[in-house]
Amino acid sequence: MQSFWGKLPKPFFALAPMEDVTDAAFRRLIAKYGKPDVMFTEFTSADGLARADEEGKKKLLKKLEYSESERPIVAQLFTSNPEYMEAGAKLCAELGFDGFDINMGCPDRAVEKSGCGAALIKNPALARELIRAAKKSGLPVSVKTRIGYNSDELDTWLPELLAEEPAAIIIHARTRKEMSDVPARWDTIARAVAIRDSSKSKTLIIGNGDVKDIAEARAKAAETKCDGVMLGCAIFGNPWLFVGRTEPPSREEKIQALIEHLVLFDELLGDTTNYATMKKHFKAYVSGWDGAKELRVKLMETQFAKEAQQVIQSVVF
Ligand SMILES: Cc1cc2nc3c(=O)[nH]c(=O)nc-3n(C[C@H](O)[C@H](O)[C@H](O)COP(=O)(O)O)c2cc1C
């Protein structure tokens, strides 16, 4: 049976997984104001899901909660252990996800220490074993990675992944070493498409890195011939991103969206997630008008979501 990947428009636009950013609350808001063609959860540890005690597991499962409005939705896990990968992917299938993604790009030292994330670029044999393990779930499997570890290794790294026939490969157009310190190298996405085409593979190639809006995403897709574009940071303060409108959101729209975001955070994550994660969004929502800075300072001092709502009510209305 054809998976959702085969039914997407061309080019399609995806929301990137971002830890403590694209959580259940923000995704619900994005689904309401400007739904992308496909959404990804923030990453979750498959080792944790397999080994944590009840309390720890509950917290991790929170990261895998989603609403029907977010479909098609892909769960992203990380591990370097094929057994845990298989179990994690099966769990995601049971939870009803539309797809399953393996993180092979995260440069975080804590993640890399156990051979996960970008460290897998240095271990293609294990990377391939992990894809095979995930596929046992029956979900279409994708991989999110970078162009190489210390240097551009697409010519060798990409064919290793393609050999396992994943449904899609998302390429953050930088090396691990480059972190996010240099502009994304979109010429490498065009090369990735050429490598895919020359191997007659059906795997979709999704480009990622530094794309600010849908107009730019369309241009990048036309330029590189990639199947889809994934956008991450551009979503901050802009749940309308995927609508592709040309005028920026007004002050009223941003305030209204922030209030809704706070309500959703409280409702969906209030009991398990540190309120500090919500503060990451204040700057993006509250900027660009007289008095924005003063409101932001007040919001940063709040201790919980309801207090932040009261501050907004007292200052703005
Ligand atoms: C705060 C933050 C959290 C992130 N968390 C994840 C993650 O959980 N999984 C992942 O594959 N990539 C993660 N990334 C990387 C993004 O998905 C994306 O590849 C990167 O930000 C480049 O795209 P952009 O320029 O459109 O933001 C994260 C990035 C940021 C800024």
C-alpha cells in the first residue's frame, strides 16, 4: 500500500522536528493556522522509552502525543541500538503515527556520546542496520541527516542510506562540524537529487536549512529539483508560515496566537514540561512594535502560563 509520502504534492513543505519547540502545543497551533504537508515530532530517545522507569517513560510518551489535526505526522526517535530502534518504531506504529523518522544529524554531544545522531554518519553499517530494524514496524521510514561529518561526504554517505530504500531522506545542508555556523549549502541538495536519480532510487529527497518562507522554499525546490523542503526556525512566532502569505502577521494576530499557545501549553504540557520551554517563544511573538520590549521583559519574569496570560491582558487590552 502506498504510504502518505507518495500522496504529497510536489514540491511539499514539512515542519522540522525541533526539541522543546515543535511540541504538542505548538504543533496543534500550527495545524490550526497554517498546516504543513507533513509534520515531525521533536526527537525522543528510543533508549529512554525502552529503559526508563514508569515516571520517565510517561514524560517521554508526552513527546509522542499528537492530535488528529496534525496528520500526516511522523515520529522521530534516536538510538544507536537496533533492538531499541525496532521496539521504538513498533511503539510509534501502535500509537498511530503515519511515519517514522530516524535522527542521524543531531550534533549534541550527549546524543553523540552513545553513537546516536550525527555520530551515525561515521558508522554507515550501523545506520543501515537501524533503518532495517525500524522498517519492521511497517511504518514508512525516513532518515534526517547532514551532508557529512567533518566534510561533505554525500557521495559515499547518501548511497549507503539509499541502499536501504527509505521512503525519504531529509538533508540538513551542512556537515556535523559546521553545526549551524555557516550558511546551508543548497548546492549539495541538487547533488543529492542527482545521486538519488543516478541510482534509480524512489526515495524522496527533502532539503533543509535556512529557508525563511514558502516563497523561498518553492524557489529552492525549483532550483535543486528536490521533492520537498523542510522548514524549522522560520516557524518561531509565525504559525502562519505554511500558508505562504506575503504580509507579515499583525501585532494583534501575534498576541492572539501567543495567548492560544499559552493555553495549549498549559492544557497539554503544563503538568510535565518545564515552563522555561514556553519562554523560548516570547521574543518571536512579542517584537516589532512600540512597547514590545517592555512586555517581553515582564513575560520573561512570569512563573507559569496563566500568569503570562494575565500579564498580556493587563498590558495589551
Ligand atoms: C531548538 C532546535 C531544536 C532542534 N531539535 C531537533 C530535533 O529534535 N531533531 C532533529 O532532527 N533536528 C532538530 N533540530 C534541527 C532542525 O530540525 C533543522 O534541521 C535546523 O534547524 C535547520 O533548519 P532551519 O534553518 O529551517 O531551522 C533542531 C533545531 C533547533 C534550532
